[in-house]
Amino acid sequence: MLSGLNSPQKQAVRHTESPLLVLAGAGSGKTTVITRKICWLMEKCGLPPENIFAVTFTNKAAKEMRGRILATADYGANKVKISEAVTICTFHALGLKIISAHQKEFGLRKGFNIIDGEDSRTIIKNLLPLAQGSDKQIVYSVQQCISNWKGSLIDPGQALSEHAENPDALLAAKIFPEYINTLQAYNVLDFDDLIYLPVRKLQENSQLRSKWQQKIQYLLVDEYQDTNKCQYELVKILTGNRPCLTVVGDDDQSIYTWRGAQPENLGLLANDFANLCVIKLEQNYRSTGRILKAANQLIDNNEHIFDKKLWSTLGYGDQINILETKSDVQEAEKIVSDIQYQIFRHRRQFKDYAILYRSNHQSRVFEKVLAENNIPYYLSGGTSFFERTEIKDILGYLRLITNPDDDAAFLRVINTPRRHIGTKTLAQLGKYATENGMAMVVASRESEKLGLSNSKSQARLKQFIQWLDDISLRSENESADKIINRLLEDVDYINWLRELNQDDKAVKRRVESIDELRSWVSHLGHKESLSKIVSHILLMGTLDGDESKGEDNRVSLMTLHAAKGLEFPNVYLVGMEENILPHHACQDADGICEERRLAYVGITRAQKRLSLSYAISRKKHGEQVTCEPSRFISELPEDDLNWVHKQAVDEKEKQQRGDAYLSNIRALLDNA
């Protein structure tokens, strides 16, 4: 358990006598410390695995932790069983676990669901006056206000009296209580409720609080700098005044304040947890000394809760390349040319290279140039598996089967495939449901009272409800995989896809997605009810998006936010210009500090070779505009920078670059 660890890492693993903050710099082995400590708690401290909880922010991180525990723990034949008994999950999955165990106390009925951002916006749109509800920007703004208030533990009364600072916030504060009531009526939770509701309930219910404190005998929290107030309070409640807490974080890598993260939570720990011990992990196992020197000097321009300096034994390394280009197009061309040259000269692989940028729109020109040069690439942030239309359709049906009160799911599937139930019929139905305080499915059962002008619509509606009642009843006794297969057969969804799409390849991809969903449902169905399976899958989609990069040999294209936690031998940090990095919307003091942390994250992704680039001009909104180099470049150690545009290229390198170009042309011809 302590093998291969440095002295501070060993100290962090062994420390259990008081609450512990592990200040873990980039690449310093924080995940190793957390997983080794879990094994230490089981083997050396005798804690039952089922009473150890580790919490992080993504399912991917949780999965990696469990894999490392499995590789470390030594329990013979019971190894897998014991490692699976430890709860390793996201904050939101932990909140869902608490809610599911006490759903009556939370005012929820059987089969409650979790709604995604799109369904949340639909509810908000319907609650707003027509003029505001038809404005997408207002709907997004209202949604963000409500989300931020829940993350800050602000209730509707406080929102209206203390936080309605502008017209959008006032509008949000006015519909906040209606939004909460609507979710309750639909028997659904939004993503923020998964933390907000448990904190509220545990604060007011001492019996429930005591039960969960007894259950959680030790709590470990990863990426603590990304916690908001609600998550911080959940940690405080679950640990109480006991020493059973280890949190790991780095205020220099706090890049999510725009979604409620409070890096100052690291500083609050000393006030709220008696005898807090702080251990710094400063040895970096990822990058060369020169890259770390640049990162340290950059981040020193920010104020710090805790001081630290990253260092490495991996050698000093190459200079950091600074590349000035005439335009954004030339920036992409030069970087792609450099990748070709590096691969030709050093026999490297495409997956050794990453192009990182501040905003998604910056990827387009790089995609174009990479494609023109026949270089395979992976674009992070594409359409999530869970955002695919076919997946949302099938999940909509499953949500409705398990929770008939879910009006958002009802509206999604009622005409998918088309049942020719008209908008007028649905409008009348919605009005009746609202006036009588009932779900639309319940209102549909009373459709004869609506006086529908179209009797065919009424007949089709009645037929749909009869089918829904039948399959809902079957779902109580039949396996989840049987239900999803019956659903697809009954609504003839696959044939409907074929009718909609002339492109056979597109249909094939969508059918493959459905088959993957069926496989998941079948796998989970051995252990869980259909309603729990639906909640589990919806939570996975909300948390992770599409993180399945795989092991393909491709250049990585991603935003700096998406790159956090990753590493690459060669990194190009592009668009290093004022108003891009730092971003034009983040020009106040706090914004510049966060943008600097974002640049720091980008720099510390590089293992061996780092290049920063900027354009003298680039196209914005159809016009070519002049750009200034980012202030962050001037904050780097000058002696460690190689200004590529100021250096003459020698004849040998010209020849090598020419050879690389010809090699690529041959590859294009071979693949033609």
C-alpha cells in the first residue's frame, strides 16, 4: 500500500487521527493517494468496506479509482467483492442514494425520475409568460439563476428578497417556487436537487442525519476545489465533528467558478474542522522541470490560499516554443505541419499530440487542416451518447413507464413515432391537467371530459394510455430487458427510424446506439428495478457526456476545461491572445485569476514538449481583426522560451520538413 510512494504521499495515506486536506498539485499522484488510503483504511484500520465512501465529480474518475483499488487490494478470492463494497461515486450519485433510501421523507412517489437540462428548460419555458418563454436566452438565464441558487442553498423566499438583482433574476425568483412545485407534481428531480434536497433534509432531520453519519465511517472527497456551497455543507453534515475525513484539492486548478465552484472552500476547512492537518503533494510525476517552472511562475501572479511549488525529477527538458502566426488559418497550418514533422522525425504516434483551446469554435480551422492532411483526430465535446435523439426517445418512454406523472417525458414520446395527436388536443389536455392539478397521463384518462374537437385524436390518446398502463403493469414483474424489447416492438421504433432516414449508415449508427442502451439495461437489470436503472442511466448522461476517447491513434482536440485530468507528451496551447485567453467576458480581477488558472491547467497537461501559439489577426464574425498576444505569455520565464518565428530554420530541418510533407502526400495517394 505504501510501495513507491514519496514521503508526503505516505503521510497522507497513514493519517487518520484528524481531518486531512491533501493539497495535491497537478500530476502529483492524488488518485494514487486516495485509492491507497481506501485500502489502508480497510486493511490497517479495520474499517468495513461498506462504511467507506469516496466522492468525486465524474463517473469516469470513480471508475478509475475502483480499478486502482482492485489492482492494489490483496483479498484473494474476495478481492472483487470487497472492492465493490466500497462506495465510490459522484456527489450526485451519493445524493441520489440518500434520496432513494428515504423517498417518502423527500415527498417522492414510487418511480421518480431525474430530468436533464433540456427538460428543465421546457418546464421553465412553460412557466414563463409567453414573451419571455419564447426567448431562449431568457430561459437559459432563468435556469442558471435557479441552478446557482440551489447550489448556494438559497430557497425561493431568499431568492426573491435578497438575490433578485436584475430583471432576469427577478423573473427567476418569481417562478422559482412554481418550478419546485411543478417538479414535485411531475414526481421528478432536476440535477441540482440531488444535492440540494439531501442537504436540506439532513439539516432538519436529526434522526436521518445520525443514520447517515453512522453509515459513513470515513469519507474521502476528490477535486475539493470544485465543490459549491451545497456540496461543502453535505460533507460537513455527513462527517459531523469526527476526524473521518480526507479531502484532496488544488486551488490552482479551480476552473469552474462559473458553475458555482468555490475554491475558497479549501480555506474554510481550517475553520470548520478542528485540528485540520494539511499535507502538500508538490512532486510532479508528469512534466519536465522547465514546464513546471513556467507553470509555477505563471500561477504565482494569483493570490493563494496555500503556497506550493511543483518540482520534478524528470529532467529540465526542452524550451517552450512560442509560435507567432499571421492568421488563425496559418496558426492551424503551422501546428499541423509541426505535428507531421515531429512524427516523421521522431517516429511518434498521433495520440501523443493534443491541441488545446479556450472555446469550442476554435476547433473548426484545426479540424479542416487536419482533415486536409489526412491526419486522424478525436474531437472532445461532440454529441454525448445520452444527447442522441434516439437515446432520449427511448429513455423518455422508460421514464414514463416508471413514472406516469412525468409530463416532460409524456410530451416527448406522445408523437414519437407519430400518432397524429394534434397540438390543439395536447394544448387542451395540458390546460385541463393544470387546472385540476394532475399529470397529463391522468388527464388523458378523463379525455372524454375535455370535449375534444377531434374524436380521432381522442381515440388515439385513449389507445396510447391503455398501452402505457399495460406495459407499466408488466414492468413490475418482467425483467427490464424484456420491457425495453417489448417497448421497441410495440411502437415499431426501428422501422420508424428507417422511414425517417434515407441514409442507411445513419440508421445503422442509431440502431447501434439503441442496442448499446439495451445492453446496459440488460446488464443492470440483474441487480436493479427498472425505475432505478432509468435513474442510473439518466445520472450517467448528466454527469459525463461522451468521455469515451478510447485508445485510438488520433490527435486530440479539446477545450482547456475538457483537458483537466489528462496528460499528453506534446501539447499545443493555441489562441494565446487577449480576449481569447483571457476570455473577453472574464476581464475583472476574479475573472483574470480564473483564466490564469485555466492557462496553468493547459501548461501542466504537457509531459515533454509544450508549444504556445497566437495569431496577429484572426477572423471574427466575418471580419479580420487585429489581435494582441495574451498577457500570460509575458508572465512566463523569458529564458525558457523559444520564439520560433524569430529563429532561422536550418537547411537540414527544411529538408526534414520537406520529407515529412512528401511522406504525407504519399499517404494521401495510397488511401485515394
